[in-house]
Amino acid sequence: MIPADLRYHHEHEWARVHGGQATVGISHFAQDALGDIVFIDLPKVGTVVNAGQQIGEVESTKTTSTIYTPVGGTISKVNTDLKDHPEVVNSDPYGKGWMVVIDLTDGGDVDKLMTAAQYEAFLSTQKH
Amino acid sequence: MKHTPLIDRHRAHGAKLVDFAGWEMPIQYASVVDEYHRVRTKAGLFDVSHMGRIAVSGPGSLAFLQRMTTNDVRKLAVGQAHYSMVCNERGGIKDDIFVYRTAESDYLLCVNASNREKILQWITEHQRAAGDACGIEDRTSDLAQLAVQGPASRDILLAVGADNVAGLKLHHSCESRPAGIPCFVARTGYSGELGYEINVPADKAADLWTQLLKKGEDAGLKPAGLGARDLLRLEMGYLLYGNDIGEDTTPLEAGADWTVAFQKGDFIGRQALQEQAQAGPARRLVAFELLEKAVPRHGFRILDPSSSRPIGEVASGNLSPLLQKGIGLGYVLSSFAPPGTALAIEIRGKILPAAVVKPPFYKRKA
């Protein structure tokens, strides 16, 4: 449930780096803790964001959770399929449940994120 | 934490368990939204054994319950039930309950899990003080309660041999034998669907649970958790104690005027409620829907859209799976209560337009 090729933020977002871009979503742990996701509010394409900044919200039947971007840059793509099918984040958090693509300002942001092994160790310290 | 007799079944089904008023209860088995849709289209099986069941019996029970509750208990025929309130002297709601008349002088109260001990203490003190000739017995631990809710629920009860529930009218009850087990079955529920609540001896509850799921399988019956139950009740505008009502809100403010029978004689809270009825409550609980997709939550501010002045607060809110809109209940100044009134809800700094609507949000197909 923790893909080895991604990097992870302590707020449970992941980043998949490809060229000068990163695709961002929330982890399996995050979707499982939220329960059934019913609505996702995402930023507009063109928005400039800094690493660690709030970029949206995930609403589940239980609660609301803030989405933090693990990397800084310019939002270049938003997953519009999530508007009608937010539940995809529950079923496929690392695939079809991706949220935004960000043109990276500083590739160094990625190096500050956890590796899969580090994230796994981090999760074991979290109360589930 | 307290456990119902079905805890092992919940664990075997892989339920997500949470602390609910001191009880470890299933909030969901697989998916809240799937369980919600199953109840709206087929049927769901709920464990609601955490609800307090209190028997009141004896020749003085009618007079006693007339004083302790707001609705008119004289109107109940044997085998009939109604929704009612237990109020404090200020007219504030100590609990919202169901009163079942089970025999000539016997009644069963179904109270909220979170209020069980408080209500037991409250009614016991009043019974002692007044010397009413009635007994009060907490039946919660010896009776489990299963709810079968959804359009297929009648067929499912017939499939387990509870033949005499076939003609049961809404808010009526009878002794029956689902799966051969002697039970008290009522056509009541918290979902807005056709449904039944079954009080079953605690030691037979797991057996009944298994038999219902087995015989109800073809009709689509599956377990459903408290998460689905909350969505179902919110779409009906049913009140949730602790969120929508409490000791500082009255039945009149909550829009439950119909549970207050002023003409029946004295009851606790009557004077305060009568004064409020004459003056008109300053605030009222309304149902509202958001005009843009977003999710209102408990505690969010409600504003007058023309001046952005705060006029109230959200009590309950969620995204309606049926309407795919944010819906909620909230208290507003009475001048904003008529259906159609424009409101605004403040959601994390954003001001979103909303409108008062007449509940329920969902109407069952006839």
C-alpha cells in the first residue's frame, strides 16, 4: 500500500516526480482514515503554491481534511474526473485518484520528502 | 467500552469500530455511501442495541409518563408508539425518545445511548418523589435491538417467519417470532424507509442477526453502520441529540411542536414552553441546502446574505448522497426560518449561498 517510487509528506500526500513536474495525491493511509470521500475542492490551473501550503479540501461522510502540497510550483493540471467521482481516491489513491500536477519551482522540495521506507516507519508511529 | 451482544459479528464482518457514547459500535462495514444506498434501494441491517430501553409498568405508569414526557400518552392504543420529548423545567430537551405502549399499563421507552443514565436517574427521582405506582426497569442489557430498514425489509421479516408483521402499520408493534425467537417488533426506524426495529433477548441476538442475513441475502440485505444511519436520518430531517437538540434547546425551537401536547394537562417544562409558544421562539431549527457544492458541518456560522451578519449556526450537515448537494439543519433567527429564505453559510472563510427548505430532503416513493 506504499508504492516504492513515490515520495511522501508528513500530512499524508504523495508526489510522483517526472521531469520538472510532480503529480500529487493523498496516501492510502489518508483515504482509509477519512472513509468515504464525497467531495474534493481543488485549486485552479495556474495557481502558484509553496511546499506545505493548503491547496484544497477533501470531504468525507465523516469529516473534512485539508490537502497540503508536498512541493512548490505552478498547478498545471487538475484531475477534473474527481468532481463527479471523488470515490476514486478511496479505490485508487495512487493511480486514478491523483489530484494535481505541479510544475516544480525547485526540485529540492522533493528531496525533503520521505521515501517509501521512511513513510512506512512514520506510519508505524501514527495511531490509526 | 461497552459492547452489544453482536460485537463478534461486527468484528467478523470487518467493521470499522468507533466509540459511540461509550459503546464500541460499527460506523461502517465497507463503505458508508454503499450502505446508505443499500438501505434506500434494498435493505440494511443495523445493530442499535446501544439505544437505552427502559420499561415503565404498573397502574400509575400512564399518569407518570404524562408528566415526564411532552406528547399525549393517552392517545396510544396498546401496540402503538410515538415520538416524544423529555424536558427539563426550562423546556429544554433532556432527551428525544420513542414511547411504546406494550400492554394495558406497560410502556417501553427507547432513549438515546448518550442519555440513558441521565434519563434513568431523572425519571427514578421523579417517580420516588411523587410516589407513582409504577416500576422502572432498565432493559438495555437484556434486550438487543436490530433494525431492518429499506424497501425489502417487510419481505425479509416474512422470510424469517415473522408472519404477523405483514400488516403492521407505521409506529405500531407486536410480539412476533422471527427465526423462531420471541421478539418485540415495531415498525419504526431512523431512515425514512419502510423498516422494523426488533427487540430480541440478548442471548439470541447473534442468532437472529445471522438468520436475517442468510434469509435476507436474496433481497439484498447487508449490515449497515452508524455512518449510513446518520446520512439517512439527516436526509429525513430527523433530529440527532447532542447535535441538533439538547438541554438548551426546546421542542418548539427544534420544530417539534407536534410532540408537545399542551392540552393534556401538566408536564415538566409545560409552563416554560407555553410562555415560549405565546411569545414565539426567537430562533428556529431549519433545514437548508447549499446552492454550490460544498459540505456544511456542525458549528459553521449561518449569515444573513444581505448584510453578512451572523444569524445562526449549523447543527448537522453533510453531502446528501441522493441530491449531491450540501444539506443541513441549523438554528437561525425566526425571521429567517420560512422556506425559501436566502441564507449564507461560512465555510472556512468562504461565504456560500444557501436556502431554507421544507424537510424532508428525501421522500420515499409510495
